[in-house]
Amino acid sequence: MNIIDLHCDALLKLWEAKGKLSFADGAELNTNKVNLQKGKIKVQCFAVFLEPDIPSDHKFQAALEQIDYFYSEVLGKNPEMKQITKWSDFERLQDGEIGAMLTLEGVDAIGNDLTKLNILYQLGVRSIGLTWNHANLAADGAGEPRGGGLTLFGKEIVRWNNEHHVLTDVSHLCERAFWDAIEIARFPIASHSNAKRICNHPRNLTDEQARAMFKADAMVHVVYYPEFIRDGGESAAIDDLIAHIDHFCSLGGKKHIGLGSDFDGISAFVQGLEDASKTQNLIEKLLQYFKEDDVKGFAYRNFLEHRPEDL
């Protein structure tokens, strides 16, 4: 069964390796091409993520360097990888091809300059999370004790996303910022978040948040990181991850659930789901609990039915 995965951090690893890591088959990459092919990943989203300790005046350059690796290492050396820049591109993928879409995990790279956001858009970024776990000029993240909402600049970015039919990713926002975003975003999405009722972690969504997403016709993509799956987080089984999908279904989200592995950004793994090549293990397990039509929805179809239209 084909898979659309909304989040991985392969670009960070490629950038940190400075050209010494092969996207095609590098063993250090959970989402190398070979693993994507084995796991039947039809579309992989590649996040541009900047570690907090990078000096502010170097962050835009670091973002551009990660995108350069996307073009040179992911696309340039692997003709099977096809960049997605239009929402209709999903239908144009041929057998044997894998779609690749750029996303932005936190807007730290642009400072307070929307011109830089326009540049990233021109380079192919189609989903934007306002922040990571910390605070920045746009919003407070899930790990910021202050718990503030969107700033005026953050709201300006969401309106920019609306205008350009870009997804507004709420996965790392604190609760107050989430509610600010959901109020004004035309295309909200949670690229990698689980259910707080099942695992009480700040990165997960409360039932109220999840219901608000489903009411807004927005997708929630479950994440494979044990820390977000089970309290304690040292280990997790595929059944533990499925508990989050089942809970979201109980809240009315059956048609709004997808997958967002967070591969290459996580340091611990679900048993039997250690890299992208193992993704069909999740599908096989889901088929034991849900109808095939529902599992196809989780795997790829729900996202296709809820993505924005082309401009």
C-alpha cells in the first residue's frame, strides 16, 4: 500500500554530513531511497530544520544549504525522486517514482523578513510550521514555559500561507498558539502529532485540539517517536501507535488521519518500525484492526482528499 509521509529530517543529516552521506543508500538515513522504495513510500516530505544553537544571522544560509542538498543529493542523483511543487503533482507521479516535497519546521531562518519566506516558497517549500519547541518571532512552541500565542508577525505568516495555498503546520505550537493559528489558517495541518489523552506529552494534541482540527477539515499525521506514543517513552510497539489512531477515530477523525514518521529526527524507534523500509509492518497491523478502505485513507488517500487546490 502506497504511503504519504508528511515529515522526516533527512536534510538535517545530509547537511551535518557535509556531502559525506549518500541519500541513495546511506545507512545512517532512516529515509534513504532504498528504504523509501522498500517501504512503498510514494511521497516523502523533507523538513528544513535548524538546530536552536545556530546563530540567528547564519540560519537563513543554513536553510539554503539544506535545500541545496535536497536539490543536489536527493533529486540530482536519484532520477526516481520527483519534486512536488503543485498540489496536483501527486497525480502525476508514475510507477517507480517517489514524490519529494520541501517543508519548513520553524520560521527562525527568515527572522522578520517575509522576502526570505518568498524565496523559500520559490524553492519549493509548501508546508510551514511557525516554530519548533522554543519561542521565536512568530510564536511560542510546545516547550516554551510562557505559552504565548501567535505574534502579529506569526499571524502575518499564516495569512501569507493562506494566500499562497501553503499548509500551516501546528505540530510544534503551544496550545495558545495553536488556537490562534486554527482561527485564521485556511490550510492547517499537524504533520507529526499524537493524542495527548493516550500519551501526556506537550507535543501531543488534546482531544479539544484534535476535534478542532477535524472540524476544520484538517489532517493530523501520527508520529512514530516512542516518547510521543507511550508515557515514559523508552519503547513502544506498533499496537501502541495504533492506539493513537484508534483514539483519533473515536473523536471523529477517521477521514483526517495520516502518517508523519519523523524518521531521521528521532533517536528511538517503534519495534518493527525502525526505518522507512519497515512501514508496511504498520500497514499490515492496521489491517488487523480497520477496514482496508480506512487503512488506505490513513496511508495516503485522506491527505490527497484534503490537500489544498493549486493556485
